[in-house]
Amino acid sequence: MQKVWVLILSVTTFHQIFSQDTVRISQTELEQKIIDNNLQVKMAQKEAELADAELLGTRAMYLPNINASYTFSNTNNPLYAFGSKLNQERITMMDFNPDNLNSPKSISNFATKLEIQQPIINIDAVYQKKAGQIKSDVLKIKTERTKESVRFELKKAYMTLQMAYKTVETLENAQKTTMANKKVIDNYYQNGIIQKSEVLYMDVRLKEIENQIAYAKSHIKNASDYLYFLLDENYGNKVLKPTETLEYHENIVERNPTLNSNRKDLLAYQKSLEAYDLMIKSSQAKFLPKLNAFGSFEMYDNKIAQFDANGYLAGIQLSWNVFDGLKAKSEQQRLKAELSKAQTEIQQYEKQSQLELQKTSRQVQDAENKVNLTKMAWEQNKEAYRIRKNRYDQGLEKSADLLTAETQMSQKELEHIQAIYEYNTAVEYYKFLKN
């Protein structure tokens, strides 16, 4: 009774999983959607936008800094009291009385002040701006490489979905063939020509195919869900179905390919070295003189919102940092060490990329050989099954031999499908590494 309930639950679950809407879609349609929707691409774009936002901060090297303030103060401090009254243009002869100078009455002061600082020459800021621009360019190049990576991942996932549907199709054809053979065997058994064991062998084979079909359909759902994940869409009760079937298309691949130095990730790494050079120059330029202009306009009164007295201050300042406790020197050494480390990492990455490219080239060739061999084996097994089927119909073969031939034929076809998938995937990966 427990086995019956388990069977009922399994059938119910299977029906719930696969009673979903099927959405047919092509690879081209997916590629058009993924660049706008993929989360990985969005994160790369946000990093580039963040670098652009940081770059805006370097505008301070040539734009003025303007501050405005309105301040109230009250004091009986002799110095501040006399100075406030002087700013208010209210000094009289009585204010020079020693008693008034030494012990003034408290005075209120309302001050309006507008300050302007204008950078003129700051060489270190110029190098920082150039380094920030390169960082922004590097992240934009990396964003383009991320798009290429996502496109490759999409193609791979799409081919996985194609393989899953092709596997289900192959298994369902095998199921039809086996069921047709089972009808013949059941008829032979009813007529007492064969034994019960041969019927049971056929039943076992049918159950095996059913399990394989269920697994392949589950693989379809997994592949479909992953494509929806790449698109950042809610899959709900939908399952994707490719409009193109999995097919073998021969591609010419170089035997000893060389790495493309203009590949976007390599280009981004090389360009990042320029930013280190500029940051080192910026650190060195901190010892150079800086030229800045400054100015202020002030209005004073002893009453709120009154501006009876005013004055201005303007000037130019030439300054330089003669000694900063070796902070700049330490920063230069750190940046040079980081530059050396980055150069070593780039060399290692280029060599690894070259090895990966050559490895993938060999994988394509191996996969191509596997496609041809599995195709030959499949065709041979199809012919062997056809011969055994004819002999079986004539009573010259056992049902067990027929079942073995059919199983091998189905297995070889599945191996051929897997080989085509591996070949197509290897070719796309080779193109991704090459470009």
C-alpha cells in the first residue's frame, strides 16, 4: 500500500512540474534581451558609473570653491570689541579712551562673509584627474568584456537546453521502438513461443527509459530556469524551448593559436598600469609649488539684517610643501610596489590565458574526433539493430539479443548528442578566448 501511495505522489509531482507553459525562443532573441537585463552586466555598468562619479570630484582642480556665511557674535573682549566696532565703521574719539579700550561694553556683531578660493596651478591634481579618467576607461572596457562573458554563458546555457530537448526526443523514440517490440513479445508469450523472463526483460527496459525521460525533462527545467536567471526574469510556471535544434557545424580552429593582445580583459589590465604611473607622478608632484587665488567680501553691522559697513580681501598664494615627514616618499614606494605587483599579475594572467587558449583548441579537435567516432558507432549500432530486428522477426534471434541491440543503439545516439554539445561548447569557448 505504501508503494502505491509513493507512486501516486511521484506521478502527481511529475505532472505539477511539467504542466507548465512552454515559451519558444531563439538564441538571437535571448542575446538581445540579456545585455539589458543580466545582473552581472548591470553590476559592471554600475562600477563604471561609480568611477565616472568619482572622476567628477577632480573638477575641483580648476573650479572655484565658494562659501557664504552669516555670523552673530557678542563680546566684551577688548581686542574683539574694538575690531568689531572698527569693521562696523562706528569708531569715534571716545573709543580711544583708555578706559573704553581696556574695559569696553559688550558689543554685538552681525557679519556676512563671501569667500572664494580659486585653484590656478596644482600639478598633483592634474595627474590625479588623468588617473581617474583611465580608471573610468578601464572599467568601461571591463564592462564590455563582461558582456562578452555573459553572451558566452548564454550560448552555453542555450545549447544545454537544446541538448536536454534532443535527449528527451531520442529517449521517446527509443520508448516507441521498445513498446513496438514489446507488443510483438507479448504476442509471442501469449502464443507460448517465448518465456515469461523475456517479457520481464522488456518491462525493465521500458521502466529504465521512463526514468531516463523523467531525468531529462528535469534537466530541461533546470536549464530553462538558469536561462531565466541570466535574463533576470521570473520564470514562474514557464519553461523555455529553443527554436533551433542541436546540430553539428564544423568550425576551423587554429592548431597553435596565439593570444589576442587586444582582447578586452587584457587591454583593460594593460591600461590600468598607466593609472599607476600617473598616481606615482601625482605623488612626486606634491613637492612642486602650488598657485592659488583667494578673495573675500565682508559686510558688518551691530543690527540684524543691516549691512552698513563692508570690505574686501583678495590675493594670490604661492606655496609648496618642503618636508612632509616622508609621507609622499612612502606613498611613492607603495605605489611602485603595487605597480610591480600588477605587472607580475598581468604576466601570469597572460600566460594562463595563452595556456587556456591552446588547451581549448585541443579540446575542440578532440571533441570533433569524438563527434565523428560517436556518429560512426551510432550508425553501426543502428545497422546492427536493423539486422537483429529482421532476424528476430524471422525467429532467428532471441528477444534478449534484440533488447541489447536496441539499448546499445539508443546509448550510442545519446553519446553522439553529448559529443555534439561538447564540441559546440568548446568552439564557443574558443571564440570567447580568441576574441
